Amino acid sequence: YQLKNYTKANSALYGMPPREESELDHVTLHNTALLELLQPNSVNEGFRKLNFLITQPSFPPETFQNLLLSYIKHELYDLAADVLAENEHLHELYLDNELYDLLEAIISSSALAAQHSTTTRLNQEEHIKKFEILGNKHIENLRTLTKKLNEAKESGDTARMKETVNEYLLCLEKYIQVLMYEANLYWQQENYAQIQILFEKSREFCDNHEVWKLNYAHVLFMQQTATSFHECIRLYEERVKKFGETSILNVTAMVLANLCVAYIMTSQNEDAEELMRQIEREQDRQTHIQQAEKTSMEMSRSEADTQSSNNLYHLCIVNLVIGTLYCSKSNYTFGIQRIIKSLEPLDKKLSADTWYHCKRCLLSYLQMLSKQIFLLSTETQIEIMAFLNKVEQVGAKLSATMTEKNNTIAYEARLIKMYFLRFQA
């Protein structure tokens, strides 16, 4: 689990003799909850188990902080605040001062996210200062540990060196946590230049940390300048080379999509096309492998879908992002063509999430047409209508939103089709 090999962790846990949930010891129940929190369909079960454990006379010491950190990870800040308030007796026992201060800062700052008043902006500055103070404490610790490590090297004390390196890495992880939450406050304000300054200040310690490099690349990408695009390309390419060595699908789809956009924005279209061809080839290869495994092992359809669903969306997401880019640059004809292509085949790619990005571009195009900024060509009209007809068929039972279940995708497709027909008339 600590090596992030969750498949093997799951196998090790469930390789034990089968028992009913009521028969599980507290350590096994805790570990089961951690693995359930990694799966979207079992998150509630994981939280239920951890909440049950902290009400027991004894439980693994990590349970309380794992529950709070998991709530924070899933952005359930109100629940984290409730658990802290209802279990004050557990603070001193299971939370060190640094972690408690961090949790308090995160929870209090999250309450301001939805507000936009002048008072809120002042409060946000206060919370940024809280994170700065926490970060400075970690920097002092890192400098002390660096000095301690150098002394151990000079003396040739291997055991002390190993111990100090472990302390340094643990302290670095804590600093990265504080740094990212401080950066997130600036991100909410869309103050990307300030985030870059923040990241540059932390480069001394974080330059080789994967989380730091990934988020720094995102910040550079959002600044949308020629220099920042070239720099984010370098960081994204390093990540693709490192994590995509065995399969490019091991790299998250958003990284690949941002890299393609950065290539296009710096006139490196051939590199973008080659990257997309590479993704397409790998997706085809993975599909063939999974089909072969399904046939040989008689894998059930649900298991096969679970294994392949994430990988199959890589090219779809890349095309959606590129299509949206061209639409934002007013090249609607090419942009919408790219978006339509991204959802092929519709029965596998159409979902509330992908439909959301698709309809945004279609509605933006309708807005331009209504202002007579663009004229709707016959060819584009035919292509859009054919696409919406297919969406109407496939999306008859699919909800148009991730949360509410009011309208189906088919219903919204009919509405959009009606507006395009009005322009045709």
C-alpha cells in the first residue's frame, strides 16, 4: 500500500481466510476501509468503517488522521470539521500539532471558497499567511535535516544517514501538502503568476518531487504564454517519458491533453499528431489484450469493463480538449468536428461528463450564430444534425448531469437540435 501498488495490497488483504465483516479485527477493518476509499463505488463503505472504528475503545492509531485526511481528499470539508469538533479528546492522542494546524487551515479556508466579498478576500489573505507560517516551519526543518545529513555523510555513519534521509522525505511530504493547499488558494483566484512565484521559492527542496513538477507544469500551462508553454512542454514530456515507458496510458489523460494543446499553441502540430497516434495505437493494443484475456480466462463483462474503462477515455479526453481549444479560438467548424470524433463510438464514450464539454462548444457556436458573427454552412449543419440524432438514440437513458437525474442527454440533444433547425429555417 505504501508503495502505491494497490492491486497487490488488495490481493494480500483478501488472500486471507474469508470472514464476515463483524468478525474482522480492527486492523483488518481499517485496512479494508483504506482500500475501499480508493474505489468510487465503495467510498461510503470506507468512511462508514473508519467512523465506526473511532467510536471503539481501541483502534489503530492511524485511523483518526486517515479519516480526516480522506474527508479532505474527497473535499468533504464539513464532515471533517464535524469529526474534529465531536472528537476533541482524540486530538492530542492521534494528531501532532503540525497536522492539526494544517487540517484547521484547510477546513477554515474551504468555507470561504464559495464567497466573493471583500471581507472574504481579506480572510483568504489571512489563510494564505497561515499556510506560509506552516510552510516556513517545514522549510526550517528541511534545512536542519539537510545539515544533519551532510554531517552524517562526512562522518561515514550509514545508519544515521539512512535515518536522516527517511526523516527528510517525511518532512518533504508534509511541506508539499502545505505548499499545494496554499497554491490552491491562489488557483481559486486565478492568480497563476503568484503560484509560479510560490513554486520558484520552493524549488530548492521540491525540484525533483513529482507532485511539485506536475502542478508546476499545470500552472505554466494556464499562463498561456509562449515561454510558459515551452517550459510546461518540457515538464510534461519528462512525465510522459517516465510514466509512459511501458504504456502511454499510464500517464493521466489530462497531462496528455495539455501537452497536445501546448504543442499546437507553439506550432508543433506534427508532435501533437504523433502523440495522438501513439495514444490511439496503445488503446487499440490494450483493447486487443483485454479481449484476449477475457476470452481465455472467461472474464465477466463487468470485470472487463472495469479494467478497460479508464484507458479507453484517454484519446477521447485529448480530442475533447483540442476541440474545445479550437472552438475557443473561434474555429468552430474544425473544433466541433474534433469533438464529434472524440465521442466515437458513442455507445462507449457518451457520458454526463463528456456530454458536458461537448454541449458547451455547441451552445457557444449557437450563441455566435445568433449574433450573426458566423454563418452556418450546409455541410456543418448536416454533420451536427447527424451527430445529435445519434446522441438522442444512445443517450435516452443517460442522465445529463453527474449529480441530478432530471434531464437525459437525449432530451438536451433534442433541444440543441431544435435551435440548429431554427437557424436552418
